[in-house]
Amino acid sequence: MVITISKILNLESKRREAILNAALKEFATKGFDDASTNVIAKESGISKGLMFHYVNNKKDLFLFLYDYCTDMINKEYLDLMNFNEKDIFERLRQSYLLQIELLQKHPWIFEFNKITASTKSDEINKELEERINEKQSTCHVSMFDIVDESKFREGLNVERCKQLIFWANIGFTNQILEDIRNSEITELDYDNILAELDGYLNELRKTYYK
């Protein structure tokens, strides 16, 4: 079942983004059970009464956000990837550029998207399980499966190399998310993040490519 909260989506963009980002941060950092609607309302700059004019309850807001994030990640990240690019490092760079653009709009979207069915509510867990089962975990396959293997140095086990590059990718992603957790979004230097990324990708190229 997909929950839509048209009252939130129909708000003017500044108020809508304030509510969505406040809710994403609260749920991502505290989980469903411990998240506070009082905090979400305060961080959004609205009263709790007004917030509940836009959304029925915490459960509906949580499930709406889950669907919203999944849709955003598909439309503004995965659907925009050019998988015709066969260089694994160019593909990774493209992936990060799209993720950074999405993070600038919703800093907590990927953290929130990590949430799994682990709440104290059986009803929420059932709803999440249905959504998770509908997802296809194709990111790793799509990102690393069909690449130009001729660029790798001779004698390397390419499949193991791709797995090592995948782990390095996870590590860099987690570092970006850690920086977001420890900083205000306005303090993040995305140009520096990109420069760091290019530095790491160049080192990986020297390690694995001819």
C-alpha cells in the first residue's frame, strides 16, 4: 500500500522541504519508535497542530517518507545513471555526482533509506517488509556487472577487484554520511568532497588499471 500525503506535497517548496528534511533527520537518527513529532514540528518551524493538519500521525508520515525516498532515489539517481559508460571508475564518479545533488536537497535521504523492519510496531514492520520485498537490490549488479574489464591489469582476478572497489565505494559513502551526521548541511564543502573523490578514484585506477 502506497501512502500519499498530498497536503505535504502541495505545500510551497520551502515549507515542504523544511518538513520533509526535519522528519528525515529525526527518523534517520532515532528510528521510528524514538522519533518525536514535537522535534519534527519544531525543526520545521511550524506548530505540532499545524503539522498534524498535513499528516494524520507519525506512522503515516514515516511510511510516506519511505515511499517518497524510494521514489526520489529511483528518479533522481538510479534512473539518471548512464550505464552505457563501461569504465567502472567513471561510472562511480557519475554515481557520486548524482548522489551529491540529491544530498544537497535531502541530506538525510540515504541514512533514512537504510532503515529496515526493526521497529516495535508489528504494523509498521509488516508495511516495511512488504516495501523491502518489492525493492530489487540491483545497485551492485548494475554498477559493477557490465564494465570494461580490458582496462584491468593482467593477472588480476577482476571479480575480486570489483568486490574490493565496491567495498571502497561503501567506505567513501559512509564517510560522507558521517560528515553529514556531524555537521550542519550548510557547512559541508561539496567541492572538497568531489576533489577527495577524484583523488581516491585516481589512486584506485593506478592500483587496478594498466
